[in-house]
Amino acid sequence: MTEKRISILNDGGPGSFIKNQENGILLEYGDLPRLPEVIKNLFVNDELRNRLGANARKFAEENFWSWEERIEAEIQAVEELLE
């Protein structure tokens, strides 16, 4: 049996934008019993939590639309459909 990520396979799923220990934490399916340990470590390890959070924010700002950009794109798409 092949190992799978907790959330989804890397094919277009979270593994395509979450880089383990860089901007988040990914566990292999077989590592699920470690989840409480990982969560506890995030509570007590300020440096890790702050680094992951800062890197996640940077990645999001560089790769995802802002709320305003998303709404503008949806309004434009609806206006094009109405024409």
C-alpha cells in the first residue's frame, strides 16, 4: 500500500503548496498517531510556530488572490456571462 498525505495526495492537493517544515507540517498517513505530539510541539515551540506562520503568509501573499482580487474576478466573469 502506498503512503498518502493526511489531507490528499500531492496531485494538486495541499502537498503542492504546503512544504513540510517550511510553511506547514505534512504527516504521512502512517504517522497519524504522532499528530498529538506535533500539535503539542507547535504550542510550545514559538520559533517553529512563528517561522511556519510567517512562511505560510508569505507564500499566500505571493500565490493567492486577495479577497478584493477574487471578488473583482468573479464580478468580471459574471458581467462577461451577461453580455
